[in-house]
Amino acid sequence: MMGTMGAHGRSSARLGLLLCGCVAFLFSELVPPSEAGCGQRDSPNCCSGRDNECVARTRRRTACYCDSYCQKTRDCCEDYQHVCQISAAIDCNVGSWGPWSSCSSPCGVGTKERSRQVSVPPRNGGTPCPDLKQRRGCFGNNVICSNAKEVAKILPDSFKRNFKDPWRRPHMLMKEKKDSYCVYLRVKQASVPCKLKLWSAQLVKERLVCAECQSDAMSKSDRCAGDGLDSTRTFWTAASAPGCHGSWVRELSSERCQCPPYSVLFV
């Protein structure tokens, strides 16, 4: 008797489990799963432009997107229009080109640039903006170019010529005396032979050198040839050190001054 009741209880339990499984199956078929898409995303639900991280999942667990670019690639989530309230795509609109800039090199080969501004940025997957900058080659021919071609000849300041000429006769006409001036130049390059002379060995890369222009070195103007240019590399050569030459850039000039000891002179 007890064995019959135990078998009957097991059969009832199995029948109950079978009924529960059937009910669950029918419920899953009749009640669709909640729609997964843009509305289920954490804030922000929707994204502008192209954003591959702005992704959600469809009913079938495949990837769908909630960025405005999905309208072009046609992989938007089903609820994209409803959730994102998207309007018509707006293409980028740009203004006219501005004027060309001056040549980047005052002397020789350089580049020019021009730009334009965005007047209407793209929205909702509209056409992206075109190039906003253009560049082209140019050849600088500034008025300073002739000065840039000059090569300064220099000597150590021990050659200063501010002495009285013992051979000058009183009736001889004296040369007009002009005020000296100083130029501070940053050495950019110096050749190896410069190391052979004590005074020219100081002409090393990145050393700031004071060069004095005295009256005797001013030939046909009030300046010494090759006295350098601001922000432009010019060249020099050492008159008493064979093979010693290099380049420098002028950083500062001072009128009516004298350079400190161990500087150089323009010839």
C-alpha cells in the first residue's frame, strides 16, 4: 500500500513540473520580450555623428546603433526614430576662402596657407565638412633677401682700430667718424677648423656672440655688411682663421655701444 502511494506521489510531481514548463513556454510565445534598443540605453540614449560605441541590441540580440550616422548605414535600432526624434539630415556648409597668408620664408622656397570657416555644422548624419585649410608653395623675395645673402667677415676684438694714426699729416682729410653699434647673434653652426684658434673656438652652436660694427667697417652705408637678420639665418666667416665659417641668427641690436671683451668685430 505504501509503495503504491509513493509511486503515485512521484507521478503527480512529474505532472506538475510538466504543466509548469508548458505554461512558461506558452507565456514566452504569447508575450513578446521587451524591445531592446535606444530606449534601453544608459544616458545618452542617442548620439550625434558617427559613434561606434553608441550601440544597443535588437530582439534577436544582434547589434544596432543609436548614432545619427546609422541612417546612412541603415543599421539603426527599431525604436531609433521614436526615441531619438530625428529630423532631416543637415549637410555641412562652409564660407568662402580667406586670403592667402604671406610666404613662410621671406627668402627662397616656402608655403602659403588659406582657410575658411564652418557656417553650418553637419547634423543628424548630414554630409561632413570639406577641407577647411589649403596650402601651396611660394618663393619669398622680400627686400631683406639681398641682406640675407651677405656673408659677414669677422675678427677678434683684439683687432680694434680705434687708435691714432702716427703717420697722419695735419693737412690730411680725416674720414668721417660714425657711431659704432652692437649686434648680438646666436650661433647656429660652426665648422671644425674654428676650434684651431683660441678666439674662434668660442663660436660654438647656440652661443650668443656680440659683434661690434665700427666706423671703419662701414663701407658705403651706416651698417656693416652681413650684420644679420632677425629670425633668419645668415652666414659668417672668420677672416684670420682659414676654413672657419658658419651661420647665426640676430637676436638683438644696440646703437652707440661697445661689445664686452672677447667679442668679435665686423671687418
